[in-house]
Amino acid sequence: MKTTIIPAQITTVEDKIAGNLSFTQIVLLILALFLSVFIYAVVPVKLQISLFKAILIASTALFLIILSLRVKDRIVLSWLTLLISYWIRPKIYVFDKNDIYLREVINLNTNNSKVNLTKKKAVTIKASKNETKALKLEGILNDPKTKLSFKFGKKGGINVALFEK
């Protein structure tokens, strides 16, 4: 009895069109044929074979055949595109931890706030509910008497608890 292994990830399996050839391989081989006919018909001396045409046809056909070969279950064309995308990408990444992208920004200097820098007691700030919650939490966490503990659950959850020493 013949058994067939069904892969768990079906999207990674290439469809085989003819024999052991995939669609991309067949397109590359047909492209080699069409380019050979185009070179034969268009390059001067038209519709006659010459040494220059033969060398050009053989080199393009050989190049496309090499691109359609398989290496480690991937065609050479996909390896080549992977390498070219690696060479083209930027090599230097600048990380700025002060970036405000996707962060909740708390602006304490709103139009309703009064800030007097000459007297320390004359500072009044009106903040929204989210800002006051964030400021209260920051004040609790900055308190040296407060202890923060994390407990990881069996299913990947995390429990956070605040204790006073």
C-alpha cells in the first residue's frame, strides 16, 4: 500500500506541474525557448544562424536553465532574489529609544495648566483621567516601600502584583 505524507503547512509546498518541475521552473524554461526564437528572428542577419547568434542563444538558455535548477528544495532564482534583497537592504540601523511612535504621550503642559517656576508651591496641573492614572502608577512605582512582583502562569499568562514592604 502506497502512503503519502501530508504536510502540516500546505502553503509551503510547491505544486508540481509536469514531473518534478514547478510552475516557476517551467516558465523559466519556456522563457529560454522564446528568447532563443526572438534572438534568431530579430538579431541581424535575420532568420539566419551565425556564430554570434549561436553563442548568444546558448548563453541565455544556459543562464535560464541554471536559474531553474533546484538547490536544497528551492530553485536558484529564489536563492538569487534572497541574496540580492540581503545585499540591497540597509546595513546600519539607528535605534532611538526616545522615539514616540506607538507610545502614549503624556503632555503635562496643557493650555489649562499654570506653571510658575519661581515658586515651588505654585505649580498646578490639570490632567485627564488617563494622565492621572499614569502619574499615580508612576508615583507608586517610584516609592521605595513598594515591591513589584511578576508571576508567570502555566499557560503563558503573567500576574503582576504590588506589595508594600
